Amino acid sequence: MKQFLLLLTHFILIVATSFAAAPVTSDGDDGYRLWLKYEPVTIPAIKADYLKYSGFIGQSSNGETIGSASKELQRGMQQLLGKSISVVSSPGNRAGGIVFKLKSETADKQDHEGYQIQLSAGNIVISSESENGLLYGAFALLRRLQMQQPLKNLNIASRPKVQYRMLNHWDNVDGTIERGYAGSSLWKWYELPERVDPRYEDYARANASLGINGTVLNNVNASARFMSQEYIVKVAAIANVMRKYGIKTYLSVYFAAPKTLGGLTTSDPLDPKVRAWWTEKVAQIYKEIPDFGGFLVKANSEGEPGPQDYGRTHADGANMLAEAFKPYDGIVIWRAFVYKADPNADRFKAAYEEFVPLDGKFDPKVIVQVKNGPIDFQPREPFSPLFGNMPKTPLGMEFQITQEYLGFAAHAVYEAPLFKECLDSDTYVNGQGSTVAKVIDGSLHGYTKTLMAGVANTGSDRNWTGHPLAQANWYAFGRLSWDHQLSAEQIADEWTRLTLTRDQKARGHVVNMLLRSREIYVDYNTPLGLSRPWMGVHFAPEPWQSRGSRPDWTATYYHRADSTGLGFDRTTGGSNALAQYQLQVQKQWNNPDKTALPYLLWFHYVGWDKKLSTGKTLWGELCTRLYAGADSVLWMQKQWDLAKVNLDPEVYTNVAQRLKVQHREALWWRDAWVLYLQSFARQPVPAEFEAPKQTLEDVKKSVNVYLIR
Amino acid sequence: MKQFLLLLTHFILIVATSFAAAPVTSDGDDGYRLWLKYEPVTIPAIKADYLKYSGFIGQSSNGETIGSASKELQRGMQQLLGKSISVVSSPGNRAGGIVFKLKSETADKQDHEGYQIQLSAGNIVISSESENGLLYGAFALLRRLQMQQPLKNLNIASRPKVQYRMLNHWDNVDGTIERGYAGSSLWKWYELPERVDPRYEDYARANASLGINGTVLNNVNASARFMSQEYIVKVAAIANVMRKYGIKTYLSVYFAAPKTLGGLTTSDPLDPKVRAWWTEKVAQIYKEIPDFGGFLVKANSEGEPGPQDYGRTHADGANMLAEAFKPYDGIVIWRAFVYKADPNADRFKAAYEEFVPLDGKFDPKVIVQVKNGPIDFQPREPFSPLFGNMPKTPLGMEFQITQEYLGFAAHAVYEAPLFKECLDSDTYVNGQGSTVAKVIDGSLHGYTKTLMAGVANTGSDRNWTGHPLAQANWYAFGRLSWDHQLSAEQIADEWTRLTLTRDQKARGHVVNMLLRSREIYVDYNTPLGLSRPWMGVHFAPEPWQSRGSRPDWTATYYHRADSTGLGFDRTTGGSNALAQYQLQVQKQWNNPDKTALPYLLWFHYVGWDKKLSTGKTLWGELCTRLYAGADSVLWMQKQWDLAKVNLDPEVYTNVAQRLKVQHREALWWRDAWVLYLQSFARQPVPAEFEAPKQTLEDVKKSVNVYLIR
């Protein structure tokens, strides 16, 4: 009865709120529920069908993660169908329910986390060899129910293509996030371990619903604090929540911690005291977190300490840590993102040069984590030449979900096409079809460990990601980490259905907009293979920046514009970075006349008047893309408006307002590039485009505002 | 009908959610609504009474702020009574409603924002000379209704004692908050001006409900960015929201902006070009924000630029800015928080020495904003000796709501007693009863401008303040800025009723806990007049820190412990800071035997074995307070538990978990002080207390963890 009164109270509140003249935030969809909205099923026949299996949830084995699966099904079914369902431990021969079935393990490790969903003896049966698999099966079923798909002939079997599917949080101890655009860190270090924010659980649910099974809580530019007992118990409190959803907790480590925290005189990986320190440290962690996932390491990169400080190799450093993990399941993930400050070198080549010679020298517990492209998460990059060239070392993929170079939280850029473009790239190392995806999923080289990581875009903002559409990037990363063969379109459609609207027409508009958004961004931001027109802020256009603390921290290093042309020659006549790829790949990209335009300036220095395959000169084509890109944001606005009636008003307004920011900034980018490159090309803007109304100095002035401390 | 379906959908959702096995965040009270929860009236007779006035809302004048008042009444009445009420513009002789009455202005400026609420001709009539007053009246009425107080003989008249009631946000352009413990900044600079977060409006509502009429959006360590047109339009978008709730928007300014942003060669306040730059800048702001509030300035303080860089005085700097505001209503608020790095000086005396000689030299548009104490927002300080000593210069009060020195978001410290202690302090400048409050409200010196500012504790956390009980500090500040005669107890009771529970007994437990919380914190943190045992982080105990970049940025500078005693001698035998006070105040504090114990070590160096009025030695009394303080956190936990059944479960758990953090950290503080001071006093811990189990080195080690980058 008290429960009921409480409900009634809620109801009255909501009635009142809904009529209120001035809406408050909480009236609309605030985005907190992500793609797990579980809104009531509206199609009567479908609902009737679903109700047939709403008699009970059969959970005959115990376990924290199975328990979470049952709870999630309860929650989901109740919200979808308005019916409370009990969990029974001995369903016996009962029919009309959903039954979890834990099967015995087989030899094929890839099956372990997989699941099957079938209709059997009047029940929906979700079976798996593991608790995680049952949880994933429950979420898969709920996804289907949310999309109001019929159950007839239900027969799903799915297993992950990649073993370690994880988020990397670049979250600092002070609560800030490096490259975070959605508020502050989710992790409240000053309140832990006693205070456990209930949000941690919703974070875990969202990830588990996609099949993500690991999370690295702290920034790769790591604080040594995390190796202290004080912080280990804080981490353990989070790990206790993650565990319930099948997620293992990992930490980034500061390589010099033995010195700075342990008080040793060195952090040399070959020093026995250092090795003992790490061994003891890992043991200390496992005492608090028995299923600890492992370490992620950024070493000898951008000023971070590492084994090279002692004349040792990356393998020496990684293997020392791997040794400390020997008694446990944990792994060592070693980042390949390294490049030296050499004015004559090509940063493009750095990771390959450092790591390929080490192939075969890493401990089996080590995975080398490679960014998708050779530079740094640009709007478009060719795939990293490391993929395919380290057959004896498991290479993991590092994608960036947070939009560091993609307009922060103000630009709508759906990233699945970017991820897919890399995964589908052919390395040709074992002949045609040797895609990056096959490197990553282990099938090409027989890797025994496989990994896909995404640098998270989550933060404390109520809707998790700041831009409502950025939720789709988290979703897409998760889904692709499970199955890289899903198409960008399928994922977009799924996400839109679950998150924004079930209406087919409205969905079409939104999906179209999502699918084109990345190419539109590339057009106004870095067309034709331009890259890195940023200095430190990575926000405003700064292609003119030529002074930095090191040569590869300038913008001019990357585009090399001068009075005769533009672009970075990476052929034999230039840095010859192309030589790091297989011949067939070189062939794609070594001839400027045959190089696909999106990659042109990545590999070639091209004259301003060079005629491209479009029939336009380089200058003309650049202008065309910059103008078209900026104009296309208006097209995006139009698509969004066409979906309006089928969208939650708060979400509609939120995105509509951000699309206005995006358009203003797209024009800014366009003008910056056009005016800056014009100062070299010395040609008028083609007559069909209205020349920028501002001068280059005007643009620089407005950019400089954002460089003021 | 669509509306109804929507409601039904919501209802089903809620039914379902409430039964769900695993609660998600959104199930409980997430604290977002603050003290404006408007939960349904539960007492039938009271409800019937209220319904008598629910026929209509009479709003005969137009205006954005009156409109907000009507909307808020609609929203409130609907949620409280479950009834939708229309706003009518011509109520005529209708009875049974709530009528707004805008009266003509009188000469008494203090009346302008005041309001009256009376029963008249069958209506509740809210009258005021201003739109703001009507809004404040509406909120006052709603407060009464929320507390379920009878309307019989309703006759309220209230007017603010202070003219400028404002929050100071120390929010940076990068979204971080200096001394913020509740997430990131509310202001999303990268999304503005197009994207206007609906939360801005809820922020404005919360402030207006307390009578706050101004907000300074950015940190006093100000970025010059805010003086750019790019940022002015962003600020204007926020100001447009604030205006609806009678709140003026202010900015902190970077004094060197004419150089760094304007490209001038100097920022000398007497330079005509500099003066012209500011004049033009202010005009530019008013073009976008016609009701702009003014500037807040931190100059020549902690490394910030200022007029002294050019051999000019604070008055020169402030008056230059005041001149720029001449055509407008805006004001200049100049902070008195200055102190030089002089190893032989007493920082206590710095502000007085700098500012008292300038009394009478400031433009009438300038208010000098003074921190409550002479040092820096310590858990307890004597009142600043500036109060009472600048009769010709309006002095405003600067309180700190955010808990920089009060345990961040982990410790429950209700600040109203701290605020009141300062406001009620007697300066004796015009004889007994010359309280700080009378300085601040202008009655003592006839100030024509009066101001009370609070450094905000708000952030992007869903519940605004991180610690749920920290909401009470925002509330208390706001209420006291309107009426400093309200008691800490009355405010605590009001807040608890509005926010946590209407149950009288539970309320009693919570209010008791709140009222004692600050003294408990002082006991374990800085008993007997100790201060500033922190270095830069202001989190962990560091009384041993003796090396800093300047002498007054160490901990030992403040407590001066050695083998014979402890404390800072500020009598004639010492720094003689006491001489800055009136004789009667000196008399209170210049004799160690007569100095009230809470202030003892603020003014005296006291021997370890000195017998205090408690009958214990200094060492014994210090131990007693440190132990009692830490133990009292258990008492707080007990009070909170006693209220549990009447509290929302999510709020209960949130606070209960934080009280555990608080207890652990209180023991940490206790041990740090006891062990550190023991190294000087060389005496055992009194037998009745269990000596710390850890060593001083242990404590230092655990503190050092938090100093790692």
C-alpha cells in the first residue's frame, strides 16, 4: 500500500509537471537511459506475442552476473510490457517464460562468451557457456523486444569476434578528462571507496548491453596514485560494481611508479628490485580485486617515462609487467603510440619503426595496442602500417570514441563509417582479403589474444556524452567490438530505433544524417587527405600554426603548403612511409593520379593547378569540398527537422541547437582553410562560391580568442 | 489524447521501474529539484484551504519576470495540489485566486524588491514595487505551501536587507571549477551561444527562490576570453535566461586584458588609451546585455595583474572601470583579498593595510568585497578587521559556500553558523552593537550600496552540490543574503522540510546534526583557533608542510608549533594584528586567559602545559577536541540513521556513505595533528584516549599519495 501511495504520488507529480507552463529539464527525455529506454511496446499483436513468455524467468544457476541478467530482463520486460515477472530457480517443465541455460564449456574459447536464443518447449531459452554470455543474450533479446521485432522462428546465435572489448577512460585523478567534452569524470575518487555512485551501475549496464567486458578507469597519462593502497581500494569499489555486469577493471600505470611511489632509485625494467616491486604491486591489487583485468601502458611517448629511459626496449618494459601478472589472468596492454621529436623524420613512420623489430619479443601476456591510423585519430587516416606487420605479436585496435578531432560535443559525427573504413582496409599481407579486421580478430595471424579498445566519450553530463548523437558512437564502438561485420547503417538504424524514435520515416532521416555526417565533417575540416590543422587545443582551425615546442606539434608540418602546392609526399620521392605497406597497398597510393581523393594529400604533394579526377584543379576541388561540407550542415539540420515530430522535444532542441553551433563552426573552418590556402595558391575562390566575407586576419583573431588561457 | 497517452506511458514506466529488482539512479530522489520539490500536500484540511485559492492566477501586468512568477506558481500549485491553474490578465473582482499586484515605486530603495503577501477579498494578493519582488513573493508563498503551513491570517511583509545578493562562480573557460567539488562547470562555453542548456533555467529558479539577484559567471582568476565578442555573445545567451528570473549577470575581468586582448602596450589605469579601451568594452557588453551587472576584479593578488603593476592604487584601478560604467547601472566589485609575500609580515594584516588608507577614494560605483575573515575561508576565523574601518567605502561580504577548506564534497558541514558567527560579530566601531551585519547592510555607515556574495558550490553533478547536505549551504547563503537576521536553526529546519522530510521527528535529527556539524569539523580539523594546515590541495592534513614558494604558503607559518608551545602571537608582543580592531575587540582577544577558546591560537602563542579554562592543559585540550571531533562523526551517523525511515532511500544512502568517508578522514586528521604536535609537545596522548595506531610517518605517507600529480 505504501508502495502504491508512492506510485500515486509520482503519478500526480508527473501529471502536474506535464502541464506546467515552463518546462524543466526533467520533463523531457534527458538522455540518461541511453539505448536502454525500454519504452512500452505499442503494437498489440507484438505485445500479445511477448506476453506469452512473460510468465517467469528461469534462473537455475547462481552467480552475480546471471543475477544481473535476470534483473535486467525483469526490468526490461516490466517496462516494455507493464508486467512484473518473478525469477524462479527451478522452472522444471514450466512453459511461458524465459529460461537461462548455462552450458558446459567447450574447447573453442571464442564460444565462451557467445549465446544462443531460441524458442523451445514454449519458452524463450537463452543459453551460453558463461554467465557473461547469458547476460549478453538477455540484452540481445531485450534489444529485439525494444525494436518490436516478432519472436516467430526466433533463433539467434552470436559470439564475439574479439576477446577483450574495452573502453579506455582518459580520466585524471582531479576529476577532469583529457579530451572529455561531456562534463567531468564519472569516477569520484575523493568520495570512494565508501561512497559508490549509483551511476557506476548504469554505466556498467550500458556497456554490458553492447558486450563490452573491460574498462580502463584512468588516463594513459597515468598518475602513480593509482598504485597506492589508498587508490587500489577505491578502484576495488568500482570493480565490485563492474563485476556484476561481467566487466573487468583495468588501470593505466605510470612507468616510473617504482621510483616516484615506491622510493626506489630506478624504474629500470631489468632491475630485480623494480621487478619485485611490480610483482608485489600486482599481488596487492589482486588481493583487493580478484578479477583485475590488467595494465594499460603509455611509455616513452609524449614525455611519459618508459623503458627507453634505461636503454631498454618496449618489449623489456612490457615483459617485466607481464611477469608480474604470471599468477593471474590479467594482461598487459602496451600502446604503440610513440614518436620522437625528429624534424627530419616522418611521424607517420615512427610506430612501425619502433615496434616491427620487436615482433616476437613480447611475452604472450602482452597485447600491443595500435591506434587505427599512423598519426593520431584524425577525421580520416589511412590504416596504421603496423597492422599486418607484426604477425607474432597480438595487436589490439585503439579507436577514439571521444571527438577530440571531431568537433568536441558540438559537431554531429557518426563514427561507425570511420571505424569500418579502417577495419575493412586490406593490408594484403597474406594476399587479398587480409583486412585489418582479420588482423584484429586474430584470424589472420592466429593471435591467441584479441582486443578492441575505444577511448571513451562518457562524462558526468546527464546524457553521458554531451551531444545526444554522440551516444551513437559509444553504441557503435561497442557493437563493432563484438562483431566488426555489422554495417554502419545497421548499427545506426538500431541505435536510432532504440534511442530516438521507432517511426520508420523519421528514423530514415536520422540514419541518413548519421551516415553522411563523418564525410561532411571531413569535407569542411580536412578534405582530400589534409590532417592535423590544430595545435594543442584541437578545437579551432589553426592551419597556419608553424611554431611549436617540437616540429611535429605544428600544423604546417602536416600539410606542407607553399606557393606551388600542398600535401605530404610519402612516396619514394618523399619520406617513403608508403614502403611500410604491402606492394598492393603501395600501388593504391603511390601514384597521385590513381590515389583515391580522400587519401591524396596524405601521400602526395600536389600542385595547385593539378587537374584531379573530378575535373577540377586541386585548388578548385578543395574549395568545392570546403563549401559543400559547410553547406551540408544545413542539409543535416533539414534531416533533423524532418524527424522532429517523432522526436522527444528536449532531445530535438538539444541537437537542433548544436547543429547551429556546428554550422557556424563549419563556416569558420571553411573560411580559415580557404583564406589560408589562398595565401599560397593565389587564386580566386571559384565563381560559384561566395568568397569569405572576412579576412584571414579576422579568422586568426577569432581563433586566437580560444588560445587565451 | 496524445498528452494522455504520454502520461500513461510515463505511468507504466514508473510502475515498472518501481518494481524493478535493481534500482537505477532515476528511481530515487536524485536531488535535482533542490528545495523546489513541490511534493503533494498531504494534510487534507490544509489542502482544502489551499484549493480555495487555486481558481486562477491574476497577472495584470506584463513582463518577463512577472511571467516567471506566474509560471512558477502554476507549476508549484499543480504539483502541490494536482490542479492546473490558468493565468488571467484581467481578474477583475474574481475571488479564489492568487493575484499579483505591481505597486508604484516609492523613494525607499530598500522597499523596491520587497513583497507583501496578504489575504484580501478572497484572494491571496502578492504585491511589490518590482517584478523581482513579485517573483520573490511567489516563491515565499510556495515555500509556505510546501511546508504545509496554514493560510489563516496570512500577512507577510519582507524586504531584502542587502541590495546585491549574488553568487560568485570560480568557473574556468575549460569547464573546470577552481575549488569545485560537484563536477564541472554548469556553463558550456563550447556549446554557447546557440545551445542553451535547460539547466540554466533551473539554476536561475533556484537562486531566485532565495532572493539572489546576481551571478558572476567566471572565476576571479579570470580569462581575458570573456572580454572578446565571441564570449560576450555566449554570456548574453546565459544572461537572457537569468533575466527571466530577475538575476543580473556579471563577469570577472582580467586586469591586463587591454594588453593581452586589446593589443595595447600597457594596462595602466591612468593611461587614456586603456581607459578608452575599457569604456568601449563596457559599451560593447551593454549592446548585447542591456542589464549587465558589472565587473568583479581580483587584482594584484596571488599573481594576478593589477594597477600596482604601474604604481597605481587599487582605487585607481577600480575607479577607471567605474568610469566605464558611468552610462549604465552596472557596478565594479573590487576584491580586498590581497597579501604580499613578506616573510616578516603577518598576512592577517595585509588587506587592512592596503585598503584602509584608500577609504573615501573609491568611485561611488565601486564596492569593495571582503572575505569574512582576514586569511582565507578557514573553518573558523575572527571577522576581518576591515569591517567597520572603511566607513566611506561600501564593503561587501564574501562568503565561501563551496567547501574548499571544509572537506570538499565528502564532509557534512552546515555553514549557516559560520556565516552567522561573522555577521553577528561586534566591531564596536560605533559602540556596542556595531555588528558586521550592520556594516554589510549599510545601516552602520550609511552605505548607498550593499552586497553579499557567496562563492558557489554548484556544479554539473545531478544534485548540483555533490554532497546532498551541501545544498543546505547554498540555501542558507541565499536566505541570509536576503535577511541576515534569520537564525541558522530556522534556515536548517526550513531547508530540511523542503528538501528531505516533512516528518517532525526526523527533521529534528537532521537539524541537530546540521547545527552541530561545523563545530564538529572544527574540532577534528582546526581546533582552538588553529588554521590553514594545508598546502595547495586543501584536502589532506599537512600541518608539517614548511616549504612553499612563499612563506605564507606553508602550514607552519600559521600554527608556529615548537617545543614550548603553539599558536600565532598577534598581540603587541607579536605581530600586533589585534591593533587593527577596536579596543573592545582587542580586549576580548588580547589576553590569553580571557580569549574564548575557539580563537585562542589565532591570537596567542600558548605553552603546551598552559592550563586552559576547561581545566586541561593546551595539549590535553587539543587531544580532547581532536578525539571528540572525530568521534562526533559517529554521532552524526546516528542522527542520520534515526531519520532514515523518513528519508528517500537514495538520498539516505548517498549521505550515509559520505558520512563514512567523513569518519575515516576525521580520524586521519585527528591522527595527523596528534602525532605531529606530539613531536613538539613530547607528551603522551591522555589516558582516556586510545593513542593513534599509526606513526606520523604512516600518516605523511598516506597524505603524500594525494600530492602525487
